Amino acid sequence: MSASLVGSEMCIRDRTYTVEAGDCLWNIAYEVYGTGTRWTVIYEANRDTIRDPGMIHIGQVLTIPAA
């Protein structure tokens, strides 16, 4: 499933998400999975590119595992 929203909203294509201003793993998880508590799923899938889960960067492309 692919979805694209405008502005600081999510842009998901082929199970990836490009981080935008104001994003955090909690908010991304909430939009993707319906609950922010699943932020650890996104973090674990991207441990090789996320050094600090509290510090993701604009433009960073994250893998979003299937629900």
C-alpha cells in the first residue's frame, strides 16, 4: 500500500518513509500503525541508520515494517 500526504505529513512508498521537519518515531508509528507505542518496531528495523532514537534527521529514509 502506498500513500502520500502533503506538508509535514508522512510520505510512504514501498515501505519506506522520508523524515520531515517535526517528525519523531512516536508520531510516525502512530500514523503507520495507529499507536505510537510501536515506535520501537521502526527503530529496530533501522538500528543501522539511527544512532539515537530521539534524534532522527530530515531527509532520512526509514524502512517501515509491515504491521
